[in-house]
Amino acid sequence: MIEALAVVGLASNILQLIECGYKVIVMAKELHKSGQEATQSNENATFVAQEMRELSLRIMNDLPESDLNDDEKALCLLAQQCSQLSNKLLVLLDSLKVRDPRRKRDMVTAVFRNIRKRGERDQLQTCLDNHRKQLNMQMNRMSRSDLIRRLEHTLSTVSMSQQDILYLRDHVQKLEQKSMIDSANMVAFLRKLQEVVEVPLRQFTILQSIRDPRMHDRFENVEIAHRKTFEWLLDGPENSQDDGDQECTENNTQSQTPNSDQTRRHTRAKHRQHKQFVTWLQEGSIPHPNDVTSLNISSNEHGLERSRGGSIFRITGKPGAGKSTLMKFLCESDTTLEYLKAWSGEKNLICAKAFFWRLGDDEQKNFAGLVNCILHQILKAAPQLIPIAFPSAWKSDFTNPIPFDLNGRQAFDLLLRSGRIFEKHKMIFFIDGLDEFQGPPLELVRKIISWAEGNPADLKICVSSRQWNEFEVGFQGYPSLRIHEWTRDDIKTFVTDRFDEISDLSTSVNKEDLDTLAEVIVNKAEGVFLWVRVVLAAIEQGVLNGDDFQDLREKVDAFPSELNDLYQHLFDSIPEYDRQKAFETLVFTCDGSLGRPLALLRYKFLGDISKDPDFATKLSMRPLQEEELKRFLTNASRQINGRCKGFLEISPAKQEYHRGDEDVKLMHSTVKEFLDQPNIRKIIEERLRNINISERLRQSFVCFAKSIDTDEFYFKPVDEYKKLPWNDRDKGCPFIVQLNEIIGTCTRGPSFCRREQYMSESTSWVLTFLNQMEQIASQRLPKRLGSSQIITLRNEIMFRNTPDCGFADPSSLWIHQTQLIRVLAARHLLFEYFDNDGQCDIRTLHQDDPVSMKQIVNSAFSGLSMKVYSSRAFKMLQMLFQNGLSPTVQVELRYEASGMDCKWDLWSWILRRLIFIGSPIGKLFWPGSNRPQNHHYEQGFGYRLIELCLRYGAEDNFTLTFGPCYEVIGAERLIVQVHSGDSNGRRTDMETRYFSDIYIDYHLDIVRRARKKGGILTLRDLLAYCFPHDFYHLYELLDKKHAVSPTTGRVVESPNSHSIIMPILFPEENRYFEGGGFCDPNLGNYDDKIKPKHCRECLVHSEKCFEDFEAKLGDKEPGRMGKPRCEPAMNDTVWIRPHEVPTLLGL
């Protein structure tokens, strides 16, 4: 056995010797043939070791020297180990090289050395390979973690739906899993991540920048159509047939019940209205009237107007007839969608809606808001169109955070003109409430028609409005429906259903009596649903009071048929002893709602404050118990219903701040119109002569805040914490949002208030109210904020203001909760809070707490941007300058969309604001109303602000540069480019963002002045031009040769500064805007960044440009050369009474 094992061992040794000899021979031949110093495997190992050493060194050099996190420490350790192993392997491989490949002895020695060191080499290679894999995995994991972290940060700054966020995260996780399998292919991973994440994020960011969170408020507030009402328009009336040979019936609004023949004729006519509308939805155009029915009646009867076809359909009617309810019904109906899909065919259908709202924000009633609302819905439905609408923004580098400055109107026009959208899509717009648009109605009509007629085959527009002449004439010839003439059956359904509910409450009225009463109501309603609602509320109250049929019939007969007469009837029916409280409640609602309902509990406290003005101060800070809260709400509800005669309505709260919360709002927007009538206003103001509604608003809010201690009121949703600031009007903290709005309302003054009363109101309320709020905030907020105690606020900077249009540039402000009140006080320019007798000593703050001082300055800048022409703005600046702040202080802003910090020079901004954007006369009254605005524009603010800044050290570092010139093609108009800059004429960052180049008519007086100065005006030139009789005083301030008060040591203000008027240097009517026409401020077309289109630039900018152009005009039109000079318009204005406006405007 031993011998056998020995034989086996010997054989094994022989085989190993043979194998070793074979390897020696092979390796020797390889070295001999290659003539190299090392084998190919060693060369490969050397290359890998060198690459790993270089990579390790780069990693260690790129990492910071200190403050490494755990991942970075692990990566550094792996890199060090890889570097050490690479060095060891390189030393070993170097020792295995052939010293001289030509010598056989060296070659054999090298071969045996390679064989002997093979184990050590393989061990080092294996160890290095393991470390390389670990290093790669660590780098891969850190890269993915960093990408996910950046993604989370981006998602936190973009308001995306939960579904969208889950979609992105799901795709990112799939890529992560794939990258784990193939971790070496990091480039492919990043490319795919870009495709999955970056494109949607670009889309969301751009959509968010044009989205107004309140754009659908009006739509959501419109009542849902009652059961089975308005269905006839889409489905056809019951028991109808298309008998086109029959004549149309008498008017639906007749006072007597129609007989059976009239009913049949009316039904047939109603069916034709249904067919007309459905045909319009389904087809490219509607049939010509000659193809339907020849009617022996006026074209204005029954809404069956002779149509020229087209892609616009108009729904018109009386106030309160249900136009908005019908429009909402059409928008939400599946039947509407089916008809439209028949029209769109193979193309994708996009439906967009926009509801104007007189009681809403500016964006809810101006043209810019309309365009952005529709544009947002189009691009959300077809995001692939975003690069077409916003080509520059789409190409911008999202990693380089620059705030978006998107022109919605320009993008919308570009989208419609390009035609790309209609290659695969057809669209329909539902635009409601044209009569609530804040601007010239005819301009809106023209724009809507231009949209529709420019794309007749692929765009339909359904609009609704009252029967104003502007709309009747503007839309003449388009198919229309007068809704109040066709809703008799709908009103009957509504009344009958309500009476079925009321009958269960009554023991004195039977079903037959109510049916008779229903017929009377239907006949008298004349198609106005709102009238019916008011009457039904009165009947229901009568039934609860035990009225019999005769009593109820007399009530119905007493109600006037016309809505305004009905309101007058209700107003007159308020008992004398209830009038003061009723008027107080109505004005409280009008001034306090700001487009949103008020909490019912505040009306309970309104009554308490009316009895005891110190009630809010005496009220203890404790949450109300459920039983007393329920009792308070019940009593407040009964008092409102009993005193206000239906003008106000109470409904379940959309956002509950406490259990059982309910909302109070005006019954209809027409109520506000009625209360705004001069004769009604006079009655209310006389009755409330000694009542301070602003104080009622403030103190009722104090009481409400003391009595409620819920997260719903003092906190904001956790998932929204990182996305939206706390003062976001829709998803922010209700306490902060409403506090901010109340301060704003009180600084503006109530609408129903004599101006003398408002101007004489003591400012002591500022200290009292803010002190109360500070006490409440200090107790309610800290326990909900956690350890950071940080609140994020949106700090909006208004810019590009036109007479009726402005844009807010949002920036973010991070503050400690203890600074909330002082920051809000600065935003609303409450200088009283900061002066020597106020709550906050600004001088001490300026010296001891520069961080807080910076936040106050930034917040005050937001207020200045909105109210630069106001006494508060002037006094706020004066207070800041007197306490050590320089006019050249840097205002630091951090923009929400980008996270980028920007710095603006306060004096430079004020100067450019005064020069480029004036205080318009049009702001002295509400557009579309004869009611004077409560803002008081005193004269001289332009001069006073400039003098104030110069008194406290503002520098002469400004120029206006004129040129080059452009000739507008086909318009016989010459315009001059103007831009501001520093003393050397260079544009600054402020010009880039806020005050870009403008284009003005060459014959303006200021252009003449600039031509004499070589095309450049310095600050001194401008001062001499604007204030020809007072510029010497300003020169002295610039030269620091000014008078100083012997008592205060401060620079003395010019005694006549209040009466010095600064002219509007660049009037709107003399500026050239995008599109080649004049700017209509009400339409929001104010984009001074756009280079002039349809223009030809002059080759040489000199006097010859002007001479040649005037000669050209002189040849075409003799006498044109003698055109009067265009003198500057007056900017700062005095208070103008309504009856003086026509005279002022030359009407």
C-alpha cells in the first residue's frame, strides 16, 4: 500500500515538473518573441494598478480636509487602501520585469521569478480588485444618494401632485435597481435619470410659474345645477320633436300660464335651441338659419339670432339667471365631452375653463389671469407643447438657478400662431363672466374673436355674460342663448323639489296650496334663479312662523320681479331697530372676506364687540368648549338670518378651523353691486358714522384667535411644509394668512367709510393690535413648530406695474417665529411700530441684531414695491433712514423657484421705479365702477422720495441712454430704445431683471432733451428736466451742501416739497410694446424685455434718423412737421372726486 502511494506521489511530482517546465517554456517564448520586459498579463495588471492609484488620489484630493460625513470617511479609507495596494502591486510587477530581454540568462531568471512570485501577485491583484469593487459600490451609492437628495429638494420646491411624485420616484427606484446590476455604467444611468426626471421637472417648474392657485376659485364656488335642470340643453326637452315648420312661441317669461298650444310651440322652439347648441358642439359650424327654420319673428326673440356660424357660442342672460351654473354644468357634463369628441375626431381634445370673478384677486378678473389660467390647462394636458410656448425657459440651465420670468400672454399667442398645437389637438374654452372682467369689455371681445377666427377649425369658445351693449354688439352674428328665456321648466323643477321639503314643516299649508304658489313663483321669476332662491328662503321662514297660504301669497306678491328692485325691497324691509347691526354685519362681510368666506364664529364676537369695545382685551385666552361653541354658532346664525334678510348665506365651511365651523358670504356677487350704489352707500355710511369697521375686523379676529387652539388654524399640513410658505393664501397657515390680510385691509381703509373718518383714525390701533397678536402667536405657534421654530414666508416684489396690471416676483424669507409680527408690520409699512414710541426700537435692532434688521428691510421692500406712492412708504423710509439705515442698503432676496440669492440697491430701485413706472390717474377709481378708491394719492411723492434719499446719502450713479432708433414697418412711427444704467452707462443686474429696455416715440419731449445731451442723460440732467424750478436744492443735496436743523441735526426737508409734481417721463400711450401696438394696461400686455417686432433698425443712430423720418412724414402729409411737442404727463396726482374725472380726462 505504501509503495502504491509512493508511486502515485512520484507520478504527481513528475506531472507538476512537466507542467512547470511547460509554463517556463511558454513564458520564455512569450518574452522572447515580444522583446518586452514583462508578460502581457503583467502589463495588464500594471495598467489596472496605475489607474486605481490615480483614481484613489483624485478621490482623496476632491474630498474636503475636515468635517467628513460617514460616507465620505468610508470612501476616503477605501481610496487610501486602494492606493497602498496599487503601490505594492506596481513595485512587485516592476521587480518581475526582464532586465535585458536580449540576454537569455536574464530572461530565464525573470521567468523563475514570475513563477515564484505568482502567488503574491495574485493575492495583491485579488485584494485590489475587491477594494476596487467596494470603492465603486461606495461611489455609486453616494452618487445615487446625492441624486435622490437633489431630487427631493427639487420636488420640495415644485408643487406637484402626489401621483406625479410617486411616478417619478418609482422610475428612479427602477433605475437604481438597474444600476446596482450594472454599477459600472454610471453614464448610462445618469442619462436615463435625466430622461425620466429632468423633463417632467422642467414641465412642472414652468407650469408652476404660470399657475395661480386661486384660478379656479370662482368655478368651485358656483352652485352645482339642481337635479334635472339644464339637462334639456344637451339631451333635448322632454316630449319634444324637431318640427321646424312651426312658429316659435311667445316669450317664456310671460306672466300667465301658457295654454297647451303655446306649450307645444315653446317646446319645439326649445328643442331648436338644444339642436343649435349640440350642433355647435359636434360640428365645425352650425347650420345657417335658412337651413333650419324660417321664423316669422324678430331675430332678437327667444335668443334665436341669425347666425353667421363660427366657433364662438355665447350664453347671455339677466343677473342671477344661472349663467355661471350652466357653464359649470357644461364643463362637468360627460354628455358635453361626448359631443366634443365627435368634433375632435382622431385629434386629442383639450378642454379649458376660466371663470372671471369680480370679488376675487386681480388675477381672477384681468386678462393676464385669463391667459395664464387657460395656458396652464392646455400645457398640463399636453406638456409636450411647453418647449414651443416657452422656448427660452425650456432651454435654460435648471442647474443654474435663475428665477423664471415668464410672459404668459406672449407664450399663449406664440402657441396659437405656431399651429403646432392643432396638429394633434382640438380645443374648447369655456369663459364665464365676461361682465366681471376688469378692463374694457370690447378689448376682451376682440381678443376672444381673434383667437377663434384665427383657428376656426380647431378651436371653439363658449362664453357667458350679461346683456351689456359691448357684448351684444361685439358678438353680433354669433350663435347665442338667452338663458333666462328658457329656464321656466328648470325653475319649476327647483321650486317643486324645495316645496316637497318645506311641506313637511308646515301644518297650515297643504300640498295643493304650495303647488298653486309654485306656479305664481315660476311666472313671476322671469327666468332668474337668484330671485327664486330669495323668495323660497322667505317662504320657508314664513312656514316656520306658521303663515297660512294667504300670508305666503302676499309675501310672494310683495317681492318685485327685477333683481335690483328685489334687493331694494329686502333692504327697505330691514327694521329700523335692526338697521345699524344689519349694516354693520354686511359691511363687515364685504370688507373682511377678500374673496373668501368669513368664519361664523367671528360674527358672534362682532356682536360682543359692538356692546363692549374692550371685549377682546378682556377675553381670556382659552379654547371654547364644544357645547358653548355650538350655542354661540347657533345664535350667530339666527341673528344673521334674521337681520340681513337673505343678503348673506351660511354654508358648511370648506376648511374647518374647529368642530361645527361654518362660512358666511354674500348670497351673490350682485349683492356687492347693489350695496355699492351711491344712494345705498350713503344710507349705510350715515348709519355707521361712528362705527370703526376696521377695528371690528381686528378685534373679532383677536377674539377668534384666542378662542380657537387647533392645528387646522395655527399650523399647516405636514406634507406641504417644504413646498409652500406659511403665508401661502391657499395652503399656508390660516392664522398667518388671515392676520396678513387683516393688516392689509386696515392699512387700506374700509370700503364703506368716509374718507375723513379713515384719515383721522388714530394709529394707536397698530400697537394695540400687533401686541395682542404677538401674545397669541407666542403661545399658539411654538408648540407646533418643533425645535427649529422657523417659519417660511413668501415675500412678493411687485414689478412692471401698469395702471391696472402688476406682477409679483416671489422670494422666500426664513424667520424665527418670534419675529413674525415685526416682519408683517414692516411688510405693511407700519412705521408706527418701529419709531421711538413703538414696540420695536429700530435703532437698537440695527446695531445689535443685523440679521433681524435685514429681514425687516427685505419685508419693507416688498411693501414699498406695492405702495411706493403712499404716505406710509415715505414715512417708513424716513423712519429707517433717521435710525441709521442708508438709502444704498443692499436688499437681499432669495427666490422660491431657484433658491438663488439676489441683492438690490434700495436707492437704485426707487429711482428706476419712479422713472419708468408712474402713479396713474386711472388708479383713483375702481375700473368699471364710479366708486372712488380709498387709496389716497397725495401730490409730490416722486419729488419727496428723491429728496429724502438724497438727504440721507444717495449717490449720483445713474444714467439714461437713448438709442438706437427703429422704424415701425407700415406704421409711420419712429421709436427710440431707452435703458438705464450706472454712471458709465452700463446695465446692472437690476436692468436685467426689473427695468429692461423700453421703446418710446421719438417725438417725446424727453427724447428731445436727450438729443441735445448726446443721447445720454445723467441723474443731474433728469433732475433738472423733471423739476425745472427746484433742481438746485437737489443738486445741493448731491453735493452735500444742504441745510441742517439746529435742534435735531438732521437735513431739513424742502418746505414746498408736497406741491412739487414729478412728470410721467414715458407715458403708456407713447411706448411700443410686443406685437407692435400700444399697450392696453388692462390686458396685462406689459413686457419691456421684448425687442421691438415688425421694426427696422436704423443703420446709423444720429440726428439724421430723426431728420429723414420727419422729412418722410412731411412728404406724405404736409403740415405734419408742425406736430406739437409731447409734453410730459403729470405723475403724482391729487385726490379727484368722481364727478371731476370726465373733466380731467377731457371727456
